[in-house]
Amino acid sequence: MPRAVRGRREARYDVNSIYFKNFMATASVVLASFLMLGMAFIFMGRYFVMSDARNNMEANAEEIARAAASLSGGRLDDWDMRMTLSMLSQGTGNHIFLCDEQGYVVSCSDMNLACEHMGRRVPASYREIIRLEGQLRQMTTLADFYQEKRVVVGRAIEDSRGMRGYVFVSRDASDIVDAYGSFVYVFFLTGVAVLSIAMVISLLFSKAMAKHLDEMAIAARKYSHGDFSMRVSTDDRTDEMGALTDSFNAMADALEKSERSRQDFIANVSHELKTPMTTIAGFAEGLLDGTIPREDGDKYLAVIADETRRLSRLVREMLDMSRMQEGYADPKNMTDFNLNETVITTLLSFETRAEGKQLEVDLQLPEDTLTVRGNEDAIHRVLYNLLDNAIKFAAPGSTLTVAIWKQAGKACVSVADRGETIPPEDLPMIFDRFHKSDRSRSLDRDGVGLGLYLVKSILDAHDEDIAVTSRDGVTKFVFTLKLSPQKTKGEARRSAETRK
């Protein structure tokens, strides 16, 4: 099986396995929650059903006690009363009987004339509870009055003449539980059906999500092998998975761009190294094997020295790039420094070169000293590269203009030279690594194309901007810096004079 196909299948199996495990874990939690809820429902429901049954039985007992006291004319064994008890029993499912003051049963809801309960006596302990507490509520057999335990409610029958007897209403607890059990059965069937449907929907939804993660897993495997061409389909989703997919594709775009930039960088470095090394090797071999005459040796040794210096500059600027990425933007390296002094100091280091090309330097400094915040060494490198570039391409005998001013709460620095105009199509790429415009191809034999890239990188690390224009032979670079929160010296001096 091809490795790529096997990798895709493994990725798919891994994602499906993860989602299956997650689905099973979620299903287990849902099922456990459902069972806990069901058990709580059963016990609490049983309690409420039993409580509701007792309340209904109490209401029956109270109504019967009032009826017996008012309608029987003092005779609890009246036939009409027995008929009333029988009808109430049939309507409620409760067993009802009346007993006299001594506890003997005198009327029963059973229609059988030879009712087994007639004449039996309710123990005095139960009657005592009714006299003391006003009612009886127990799960009991009434001292073997019933063969099984029943829910029993008892009330006293009283009229204007005092105690006349007792009414007992009872019901088999199993009847109540059985009725409730039917409801619980329907509840569980419905719950299982709903739970099954929910789990099926969850499984389908998990599968749909697994599709995108499966694509991400396959794409990630390709990325690990350097292939950044694959993107995950979004399906126009606007949920969290859609946001994750968009972020993943954005990451892939950034990785692809970074990889392309890395490859370009390696190719450019290889090209820049290859040319001088080939020249050095060729001339050195020519001098060694006698191909180059001895009298021409000094000339070719000078070429070798120039190419060696070029290699040295390339390595130095590459090291500067690495250093810039590591420390130039570190807040610990940010200080307040005098921008005027930094510009003057940097410009003085080019005095000899400027005089060699007979350049006139026009330095335009503000009346007040500008104090800025940044990495002073890095800003010095920015000025150095811009001035080196300007002097290199300035026409002999022309003017080099360096200006500083304050605008919109920022310090602005410009470096302008007069020379050959940069083609408009090259301006957008002038800060790219190893880029050389047409004019530098012929004039900048020593350049490696990293100076302006360093300038842009340093200012980006300071969160500042740089712009370039080239029109009518004037090329101008302008960049900004943050002003220090401290007052400039001129402002402080004027404030002091005002106070005086």
C-alpha cells in the first residue's frame, strides 16, 4: 500500500477513533445523567403519589365523618350509610368502614351482607392515636385487621353530643404503586426513545465534524512533509468548526508563504555566495598554476580581496538580521536617546566617502533637540544603511539631504539623494531580501541586497513606518520614531523661562 494512502487512512482512523471515544464518553455521561434523573424521578414521584393518595384518603375520611355525624341520626349502622360507603369505595377504590366508640365495626363498604369485617374490633391503640392527634396516618395491617399492609387513614366521628365513633379509609399500597408503575414505564419508554434519537443525531453530527478534522489530519501530515498546497473545505460554516477551519487555512497560508520565503532566501544566499566564491577560486587557481602571469598577480589579488570583503559583508549582515530578530525589539533594550546626536554621529562616519564623491551635505535639524524612544544601536544601523545607500547612488557633485522634524506626535527622519531614478515597478520590492533595482545592478557591485531589508525589519520591530519615493532623479526615504514622553530640551528651557 502506498505510504500516502496509508497515511490518509491512518489519519482518518485516528480521527474517527478519537471521535468514537469522545462520543462514547459523552453518551456514557448522558446515560448516567439520565439514569440518575430517572431514579430521582422514581423515588420522588413515588413519594408524591403516595402523599397525594393519603391526602385524597384524608379528604374522603373527613367528608364521611361529617356525613355520618349529620345524616345518620346517630346510627352508624344505618343501611343508607352503608350504601353511601359502598358507592364511595367504588368511585375511589378505597376500603371504608365505620366503628362505634368501643372500636367495633358497624358499617363497611363491602356489599356482602356477611362481610368479614363486621363486628371486628379495631385495637384501642389506634383509636387512642386518633383521640390524641386528631387523625391516623399509617402503613399498617391494623393489628391483623387486614391480611396485608395498607395505607390507613382514620378520623373521629363527632357531633354535638360528642364522640360517636370512627371512620377508617384504607387502600392497598400496591395498587397505588402499580398505577404509578404504569406511568414510570411510559416515562422510561419515552426517555429511551428520545435518548436513542439524540445519540443517533449526536453520532451523525460527530461524523460531520470528524470529516473536517480528518481533512485537517491529512493536511497536517502533508505539511510535515513540506507540501502546503492542501486546504480544508469550509462548507460556508459559521460555527466554531467553521472558525477553526478558517484559522487552520490561514495558518496553512502563512506556512506556505514562510516556506516560499525560506526557499527564496536559501536560493538568494546560495547565489550571492556562489558568485564571489567562484571568482576567488578561479583567480586563486590561476595564480597557483601559472595561468595568470606574475605581473598581473596584484590586480587579481585585489579582485580576490574585494570578493572576500563582499563575502564578509554578506555574513555580517546575515548575522545582523539574526541579532535584530532576537534582541532589537526587546523592550529591555528600548531607551530614550538624542536623535539629533545619533544622526550627526552617523553622518560623520561617512565624511570621507562624501568628500570622495564631492557631495554637499544639507543637514536640516530642528531648533529643539528631539528625544525619541527605541533601540539606539538599531536606529543607528537604520541611519547607517540609508546613508550608505544614498551616498552609493548619489551622483558625484550632487547634494545629500538629511532632515529631522516633528509631525503628528512623531519624530520624522528623511534621507534624500540625487541620482538615477528607481523604476516604479521596483519600489514595492525595494525592502525585500536580496532585491536589487536596475540601477544597483550596474552600480552596486558590492551590495548584497540586505541593507534596506534590515532597515524595514528594524522599523517593523519598533512598530514604525518607512516610505520611499523616487521622482525626477531624487530618491527620498522617510521613517518615523516615537517621541520620548520626556520633554525636549528646548521645551524644558522655554518652560523654565516662562516660570521666571
